[in-house]
Amino acid sequence: MKAAHTYVAGPDLDLVMISAAIQFAADKHRKQRRKDRAQTPYINHPLQVFDLLLRIGGIRDTYILVAAILHDTIEDTDTTADEIRDLFGEIVLGYVLELSDDKTLSQADRKRLQVEHASHKSYGAKLIKTGDKISNTGELDTNPPMGWDIARRLGYIDWAEQVIAGLRGTNSALEAHFDARIAAVRLAIAAEQLPA
Ligand code: ZN
């Protein structure tokens, strides 16, 4: 059974593996929405990370791209490590596990550990984490999580910047994209604070 369901990256199978990952993630995240005002379907986020790596970062490593699509499945759904291993193999599972926070820890500890561990991640995990931070900060001006005031949004950007600091030197295009995005978001948030 395992062999029949395992998707292996290769010249002809890359698209099959990527499509299988999109279907798998869409199914796992099907009932979830982002916390933003627009209540965006959750799947938009991993698909955005995939797209950032592919089109901004120029990444063509199928295992990394598939892991980008799956990066939140273990942390945020009932997906098990065995499922990912059986369907997508050990390399993809390794990346997804690197990107899964330990949910038994407090949110403060998880955020601290993301900063501390960033520079020790593998190349693929660093790329995906950079895309993740671009996705999570990129709409804090126009479509922030519900109930987040200005201080919380700015604090989140500061923290994301600390994580990115540990990831730098991995992909200059993605890092420049992050820098440009948060500069624009900070400006837009600052403009909100000005008297009308
Ligand atoms: Zn994510």
C-alpha cells in the first residue's frame, strides 16, 4: 500500500507530486480559515508560500516546494508524520517537521524558539520559513487578524524580522521581497496613526 501511494519527485512526476500535495493540504485545511478580517480560507496561506518560493525565490526543488504546500499540516491539522512519510517520503517529512512548532509549549516560548532556531534550519526549511513570514506579515496593513491593534501588528512584524535575521543569506530575492513588504506595511500602519 505504501509504495502505491508514494509520490516520488522526478522529471515526469513533479507535477503529479505537487498536485497531490495541493489536494492533500486543501483537504486537511478544508474547515480552517485564517484569523484575518477577510476570513481567508486557510489553504490560501500554504499556496502563497509555495508561489513565493516558485516565482520570487526561483526554487525548482520539488521536495522543497511540496513541503512548502504541506508546511502547516502537522502543526495545525490532524495530519500525522506517518501520513506525510507514506505519501511524500522522508525528505518532505523532514522539512515539515522542521517547520512544525511544538504545540505543548506556550506561544511565547514557541516564538522565542523560532528566533533561536532559525539559523540552524536546513536550506529548504529556511526558504519555506522565509516565505511563511512574508505571507504572515504581508497583509498586516490591509487585512490583519481580527482584533489586532496597531501595537500588536507592529510587534508581530518586529518578531518576524528577528526570525528572518536568522534565515538571511539563503535567498536574496525572497529576503528583499520580505524587506520591501514590511517596509510598505509599516508605512501603511504608520499612516493609520496619523490624524485624519
Ligand atoms: Zn505557515
